[in-house]
Amino acid sequence: MANCLVAQSGGPTSVINATLAGVVKGNQLNQVYDIVYGGLHGVEGILQEMLVDLTHMSEEENYVLRQTPASALGSCRYKLKRSNTADFERIFEVLEKYDIETMFYIGGNDSMDTVAALSEYAEAHGITNHRFVGCPKTVDNDLMVTDHCPGYGSAAKFIANTALQTWLDVNVYTREEVFVLETMGRDAGWLAASACLSGIVDLVVLPEVAFNKEVFLEEVRKSIKEKNKCYVVVSEGVRYADGTYLAAGEAKNDGFGHAVLGGAGNAVKNLILDSGAAKRVKVQDLSTAQRCHATDQSFVDVEESFKLGLSAHMRSADKGFTGMMVGVKRVEGDVYNVEYFATKASNVANHVKSFPVEWMLPNYRGVAKEALDYMRPLIEGSPVIRYKDGVQQYVVPFYMRKK
């Protein structure tokens, strides 16, 4: 038997390690590979031959790994460009050296492009002894083809509960006040929309529709007039009709050609104060917390992420399985259930699944029942989180361990 390699890339989630745990456990249950290597810091680390042996991970460590936030193998924002043949040659050199037959890459849009690019290179050069399999993750829930993305359910659960908790907090005072909650979401509004699961959101502003300042401010005034309060949720990627971000002055480039955003909440605050729509505005930017708050994991999310890793490993026993991503398909019926399927990674790479415009209510007044019905099963249940001295247990990241 040959060996396999699993690595992680892009922004972490609170359940990304559950997929890693699934790949490792899958090989322990059905030994397709002699050694399961972990690649530190994605393709960036693989290029530098930064590998660790995960083959004999204990049951205890595998369990705690599933509740460990962030990427236990480390991540990267390294762009594997098809024009850079030196990178491809180096990666295949490493795969050959360690007799790695299959590389599992856990990540989002750009990671699926890496899977597609490596499989295309292998095919173009007649390389048949190395294969590439994508495992999706992203809190943004913006990957095409798959019903939803591992990582989204837990982030949505954290956001919905944070919205409820901060709403209760802001309402203890009789004073006039607007509360603005800012979520991630560069191109898609799935995360901001999830706040509506709390049932308390007055206005939600998503990137899918150009921001209309006048309409928004009028709705703020109405809410203030009716109840002296207004709870607003805004996605970081909200733009005006000309494509300018609300927080354009904060935007930078992350190396992939993406805008690195932040500050939409404060931009909304300034709009409200400058217009006189309200006298007081408080902003809460969820920032990194929404993707790594693992003590608020969704049980459904953890289980699906783990089983996706198992499914990816099982499918890789097929010697012709390469250039594919394993996705999640919702099974029709009265009770929520899913099954796993495979699609070409190229069907997912470089595309964005937007929040359906038809699920958005007019004038920023929330989301439709169809949206709530779609999101609600994804946040159900809570796994048993193990603690030590009051703090959650976690697996020491493999890139922090001494050799």
C-alpha cells in the first residue's frame, strides 16, 4: 500500500478538524493507506516538506480534535498558480518521495481550485499514481453544488445566539439605541442572514443587493419611532450600487485578489449618527470569534464534517477517484437528513453561491420562511464538549509541537 496526505487551507472553522479526524479515523477503520501524513500549513508547507505522521492517532486525541477550533495542521493563503510550473514540480516531487498516492485538501473555494489544478497537471503529464480529493469547509456557506458547507452551521448557531444575547442586553435600558452586529461575508450573506434565526433582528443588510442608504435610514427611523430600539445585522461585504464597499477605506488585498474587509458596522453607525436617524449606536464586530467559537458548535455540523472526512477516505479507495470534491446533499423528507456525494472540484472552484435574493424580505426587514427552514436544521444540537479546569480541551496544533 501507498500513503496519503491531508492538509488544510484558507480560513479555519470551528469544525474543520472534525473532517481531518474523519480522514484519520477512516484509515484506522479501513486501512487503505500505510501512513496518513498531515501537511502543515497547506500547500505552502508541503512545498517545504513539512509533514507529520497522523496514522496512529489515539481515540482520545481524535475525539478532542473534533472540538478543537482553527486548523490543527495550520493553514495558508498561498495561491497555486497554474503558470508556476516550479511549484507543481516540487509538490509532485514531495508526493513521490513519501510515496503519497492521495492528497486530501480541506478548504474553501480557492482550495478546490488547488485540487482541480493539481489533478489537471497530473492528467496533462500522464501522472497516474497521485490523486487529489477536496473536502469543503467555509463559514461563508458560499460553495456551489453542495447543499451547505461544513463550518457554516456552527458559525450560524454562534451568530444567532449572540444576536439574541446582545439584543436582551441592549433592551435593559429605556434610552433610544441602535445596535449593529457585523458578520463575515465578502460576497454572500449567509452568515448575516443566520442572525435572523434568533427572531429578534429588525434589519439585515446583505451583499447580494446594492445598499440603498435612504431606504435603510428610513427603516431605522421607523424602528426607533415604534420601539425606541433598532437591531441591525450587516455583512462585511455590503456594497453600494457602484461596487464600492461600505467600508471601502478598510479594504486591502489578501493575495488571492480578494478584499480583506472590516468596518462595515462602524460605517453603518456613522451613517445613522450623521443622518440623525438615532442618537446612540453601538457596534459589535464578531470578527474571528464567529469562525472559532468551538464551545458553541452545532452537533449536526460536527457530525457531518466528521462523516464527510470518512466518506472522502472511503471514496479514495477507488484508484480513479481524483480531481473530485465530496459534498453534502439534503435528503427530501419530513426529518432532516443528508447523504454525501462527489462532484468535480472544478465545478466548485472560482464560483460563489449567493444567498437567494428571493429569500430576502423588502426594505432589509429580514429573511423569508424558506431561508429559516433551510438554516434551522444546521444549527441543531450541541456536542459534549470536554473541559479541563473550566477551559475547553483542545489538541495542541501539530505545527506547534516539537519534533
